Amino acid sequence: MKLFGTDGIRGMVNDDPMTPEIVLRVGMAVAYLLRETHGRNMILIGKDTRLSGYMIESALTAGICSMGMNVTLVGPLPTPGVAFLTRTLRLDAGIVISASHNSFEDNGIKFFSANGFKLPDELEQKIESLVQDDSLASHRKKGAAIGKAYRLDDATGRYIEYIKSTIPRGVTLEGIKVVIDSANGAAYKTTPWLFRELGAEVISINHSPNGININERSGSLHADALRKAVRGHGAHVGIAHDGDADRAIFCDEQGNIVDGDKVMGMWASEMKRNRALKKNTVVSTVMSNLGLEQFLHRQGVKLLRTRVGDRFVVEKMLDGRYNFGGEQSGHIVFLDYSTTGDGPLTALQVLYLMRKNDAPLSKLAEVITLYPQILTNVKVKGRKDIEEFPEIMKAIRNAEMKLAGKGRVLVRPSGTEQKIRIMIEGENHQLIQSLSQEIEEVVRKKMT
């Protein structure tokens, strides 16, 4: 059984590996490893708003406490809030119960170390081995050695105050009307409270979670609701998160979507002007648009690409001592402030940039011209390497030949779902649409 994907453990609830029995053993394994190295201290657990969050939280807590470690529960809180509190409260680890942008039937578990960064592969492998080790139960504690569970009531307030501290004191957002789409997820309180406290006029949508409506036709993957609300209310800007709020996607006052690539371009340019961009380098993934790379080159900024996943972006940033990066999908990493993609923090930074430059978002974003890009997801059976299928590889080579160096083709398996993701970008929208359909047909024929 393989537990970990590119972003922790994830799957349909009550199917392997997201069953109470396996989650209990995951809690036991993590606690055993930490108790061996840290002694009896504390693990923080936060979650998003999925119905299954209660069940997973209870199983994790039981497993951790059975091994003699203590637990602090914070309830619904954005993923970056868990990373922040783990670090600032000086706890041994943080755990987020979330399946991010997936629908409510799925759930997941991702881990943060004491310093707020996601766990390295070798530690995940140790956890996976322990979960399958029959001797794990022999290490359970008895009597007074069993762990305790506590609840931290002001977690959201502490996180909000920290985010506010990342912009200069005295800066307000008075006069700015903002629409916030929380995707009925973890930020349903956080981001609206944050902007109201800074003086903005807030219209909050999709902010009433009921356990099953998380990400449902809302949030960063379904921007139509945000566009409609921005236009309908005459707002200056719109912000959309995903279920665990480590992403932020924007809508300008004209109803145009501003994705992570444009946010990276805007902020990299600002940081370069202020000599705050370390090594004049931005770290992103293979998914980022060629137009971003060309814009950054004109600014004298280098773009480094990694595999898809914000954990790989952060790893590259740490290795090279860079301080800014992210993903097209809206994971933006301001490493001077946060250890992971942070939706509420990114939202505040973008509005601060608007205020600082006294410019609408459309004006800030228009300097970056992105190539037309088509993204397609194909559900497949199992997880297989596309290189095992000569017909698919031939279709990819054919597409690259027709683009003649004026675009890119990327076909890859999802790290979190049983899907093949197809991305094609180029100057001619009609051409890339045709090429995308050709590759999609071959993938469906050979892998579904």
C-alpha cells in the first residue's frame, strides 16, 4: 500500500487509505517517530470544512494520544495557518486534514515539521513503513503516559494578526470594495475578517459551509461566481480560495481573471525594483506560462521551473536561497513571511500592491501577456507512466513539431488524482485547441 502522493495522503473517504483504521495508524506512526526524537510534547491538528473532517480528526487524535503525544486542535483553519501556528507555538509538528480543491467525498492528511515546512520524502517513507509494521501497537502507552488533547480557541485571530503584520503599519484598505469567495472552505471566516479589520468593504460569497458544499461550483477552480459578483457589486477586486485556502486567484474590476502567473509577475517586478528579490530569481513549475518567463526575462529576472506541486517549489527555494515563487494555480510563496502557499497572505499582498501604486488590478496585470493555454484532465484507470504508451508519445511529438518552438506541450499524471493532465500553450489558440483534442483522444483510447 502506498500512502503518500505529491501532497500528503489523499483519497475517497472510507476507501484505502482514507479509512479510520489507517488514519489511526498514521497518527500512531507520526507520534511514535516524534516521541522518539522530541519527547512528550505537542502536535497541532487543523482541518477544512468537510463532513469527514470530524471522523479523520478523531482517528488521528486517538492514534497520537495512544502513543503518548499531546494534541492541540484548532478546527477549521487555512493550511498556511496551521504551518504558521506550528512554527510560532514551537510545536513538534502540524497536521492539516484537507483534500484541497477536491470535492467533499475526498479527504487527505498533510504534515508540517516543527519549522513549518512540509515533510521531506524520507520522513514520509518512515511513516509509511511504520503504518504497515505489525509491531507498532506494542509501543502504545498506558496509564498517565497516554497523551492529552487540547483546543486552541483563538487560532484564527492569531493567524489574522500575523498576516496584517506583513504590510506597513498604518496602511488601510478603506475605499476598496472586495468580493471574497471562500469556496465554503477553511477561509470562510479568515479572509473576510482580515479585510474587514483593515477597512475594506467586503462582499462574502460561498462562506456558509455545511460539510458537503466545499469547492462546489465555487472557489479558485470555478471563477464564474466570482466574476459575476465583482461585476454585479461594482467591486474593485475579487479573491477566490480553494478548500484549504493555500491558493488565491483574483478577478480585476473588469471581470478578468488574474492567475498565479500574473501575480508572480507583478510581485517579482515590484521586488526587483525594491532590491528585495533574492538573486533576481523566481521559482515556479513546469505549468507556468511561457509569457511569464518572457516578461521576467525582460525585467532581468530568471525563472526556475520545478515539478508541479508547491512543496517542490519551496524545496527549490530553500536549496537555492530564493525568497519568492509559486504556481499558476494560485499557490504563491512569500518565503520572507510564510513557509508554504498562503491564500489570505497573497490576497493581502495583492491589495497592498494596488494601494501602494494607486492602481487598479487590471493596470498592474496588463503588463504581463500570457500565451493562450489549454488545460485538459482525463480520468484514467490506475497510475501509469505515459511513456509506456508509444501512441501517446507520438501524439506529443507531433504537437511539438506543429508548434515549431512557439509553444509548449506538457502531459503528465496527476500527483493527487487518477487523471492525466494535458497542457498546451502557443500563439495560435485554434491550433493548440486542435492539438489538445488530438492528444486527449489518444489518452482516452489507450488509458481509460
